Amino acid sequence: MGQFHKGSGHHPGATGSGRRIYDLLRGQIADGTLLPGVRVMSTRELAAELGVSRTTVTAVYEQLAAEGFLVTSIGRTARVASPLAAGVSSGEAPRRQAQAAPSLSGFGRRVADIGAPALPHAERARFDFLYGAVASRDFPSLAWRRAYQAALLHQQHSLYYMQSEGDPALRRALQGYLRRARGIACDTEQILVVHGSQQAIDLCARLLLDAGDAFVFENPGYVMARYCFEATGAYLLATPVDGHGLDTDRLPEAERARLAYVTPSHQFPLGGVLPIGRRQALLQWAARHDAWIIEDDYDGEFRYGQRPIDALQSIDTEGRVIYVGTFSKVLSPQLRLGYMVLPQALVPVFRQAKRLADRHAPLLEQQVLASLIESGTYERHVRRMRRENERRRAALLQAIAQHLPKDVRIDGTAAGLHVVLWLPFLNIQQEPALVAAARREGVGVYPVGPLFAPSALDEQPRSAGLILGYASLTIEQIQQGILILAAVIAGMSIR
């Protein structure tokens, strides 16, 4: 067995000797130096030849046997295993041949073809009007830490999976909060805790749509929701919105839609609030078509000058509305916790689907949220954030009025955490150039164009529009950012 010395370059010492012996034996099996079926030295003999302990060699043989390179048995000399181990080199990753396109399911192919835009730049602009972002300094760190420590120190009998529908204490707390804040009267059994509103939308898409079905969608609207529905193979019925949200007079009657996705408290992105007449018309349409309504209440807590409008679900007497709420805008989008209020008929299947998807949402975070809601801390935080964001909104509107051309138009100022700025002197095709020019100057702004259904972009000429989120900025940053944006817009206008 003198071949064990070949290629080692030095005599294996005590330190790391087991790894070197393993690499040497495995390499010689792989390159054919040790042929299949040949006997190898006994552990005693090899240990004596290499000057290492027999325990080290025994551990190496056991590892090689576990991996299928050696065959060992009590009282017999170990042998090299069958040729199955051949071709696996030692110390180098196996070379992989170029593969053809992966074989995917129909759902997988549709997801691959979506081509969803990437997240905004990892390197944030100096003045970034990113909608959906909130200020990290606004997070209630002290209250959260206290509640988290209390939850962490609470002794459990054992650590195991929990109910897919979520922590009972959080669902009870949400039941009371939704009645107070959103006018929703529901049983705790109807509440399902999910990983943010995006998972809620995905569950709705998978459970309520089949390939070939139709769905009603606001145009423009939240594209990540549209992608979820389209990934099922369902097709889009883009329905226009105006200053009051979804135009219910334009709801399709000839085609049967399985569901309608709406943002009635603050239409995304244009900001309209759906009035009571349209809410009733939407519910009547759903009843006629036996359709579900998904109400995405993504920032319904933020309404300025008046109390937040009650949710659409609060006037649903037919069990048609699936209410989707989130903690992303009040606390943090990184928390990844949201909730659904389901019609009773849908509770069992949604619980089962949640269980199959990921068992349940994280327990500690649910317990912390339950504590914050029950103590009143959460609602005090909501009120404080409403005041802070109203100040930011006022600063944004003042800066726009002071620095931008007088013919710009602003939508969505009455609620939410963003506005839409329309630039009638630029067309929608100029949005990418405007966004790029602003970023070069350190200002992050985001175009409206991608939120329109592709088929709707050519229906009529549209002016350029920007979505300006303000919840993550200070008043000073808002003012400076708009001042720089004004110069960028002026440069675009004179080209």
C-alpha cells in the first residue's frame, strides 16, 4: 500500500491527518488508482505506515463507507466499492455540463415569463421618494424590545409548530382592533395571520382562480398582485379608475369574472377613496356574478383631516369580501406579517393552504404584536405616525407648489403615504429618462407607467407621472429633494 504516499507532498502529521488521509483515499478511488473490489489496508496497518493513530484511520474508513466509497464489515478487510463512486474527484467540485432550459410546470413557466421588475436600487438615493418605505427611526423600538423580551422569556412546555391560522392572542387582539379602527365585525375564526399582504394575495390567486378564468383589476394598480393572478393562467380584465377609485360603471357584465381586486380606502396608486354608492355597486356586481372581492387595505390607517373610512368588508352582508390587512406601513415592511378576514365559507381551505405553504407565521412576532395591541401601544403609535406623516405630506405639497411648474397635477393627497405627480408637459415615454436623470442627481423617484396594464397604455396619450412616497424622509429631505427634482424637470422640459 505504498501508493498512499503518492501525491501527498508530505507525510501526514497529527494535525489534520484524518482529512488528508480521507482526501488521499477518496482521490485514489476516484482516479482509478484503487480499483473497484480491491482490498485496502487494515486500519492497524495503515495507521502504522502513516504514523497516525488507529482511531484516526478508523474514522476515515467509516466516513468513506458511509459515503459509499468503501465496503466494510465486521471481521473482514475493507474493499473499494463498486464503480458508482468513480468520477468524483477529491478537492474539486465536479464539472457541470450546460443544461437546457429547466422543465417547469405550467405555473412555473408563467412565473418565469412574468419578468417582474427588480426591487429598487440596493444603493438608495440620497433623497429617495420610495413608496412603501417607512422611516426606521419611526419604529417603536423600545416598546417592541420590551414586549419581545417578555415573549422570549415566557416558558413553553415544548417548542413545536402552532396552528396555521395564527396565535390566538393576536387574532383576539386583531378582532377588537378591526372593530375599533376599520368598522369590521368578525369572529376570531375568520382571521388568518399571514406573511404580509403579498402572501394573502397569493393564497387568493391559488385558491380562487384557474387557468382561463378572468379577474377584474384596477387600472392602474398594484402590479405584484396582478402578477399573482396572472401566474395562475387567469386573464386580466383591466377596469379604469378615476378620482373616486374603481369606476364601477365599467365593471364587465358580458364576461364572468371569478374575483375583483380593489383598494377602496386609498386606490393604489392614484389615491381615490371609493364612495358608498360605488361600494354598494361593487358588492351588487359580485353577487350577480358569484365573484369574490379582495379588499387590499394596505394603508387604510392613514387618512388626513378625517377619521379613516370604514372598510368595504364592514358593509358586506353576502360574505363576498376577503379583507387583507398589513403591518408593513405602520411598523415595517421587513416584519412580514399581515392578516386576512375571510368569509366563513373560505376559512377551512385557506387555513389548510397556509399550513401547506409554510405551516404558520413566526410565533414570537405574533405574541409581541398581540401585546402591543392589547396594551394600546399599537394604536397610540398609529396616531403618532398619522401626525408625523401628515406633516411630511404638508411639506411635500408645499415644496411642489413652491418649486415645480404651476401646471403639474397631484393626486392622492387625502390619505396614504404617497402622492402621484403628473407632468402634463412630458409624455409617458419620457418617464424612464426622467427617473434616470433624477437618480444621477441623488433623487429617487418612481414612474407611474409600469402600473398600467400593457394593453391600456396605447388607449390614449398619457402624460408622465411619478409616484412620490414620503414616509421614510424628513421634512428637510423632502424639501431638498423636490428642489433638485425641479431642476431635473426643467432640464427635461427644454430638450
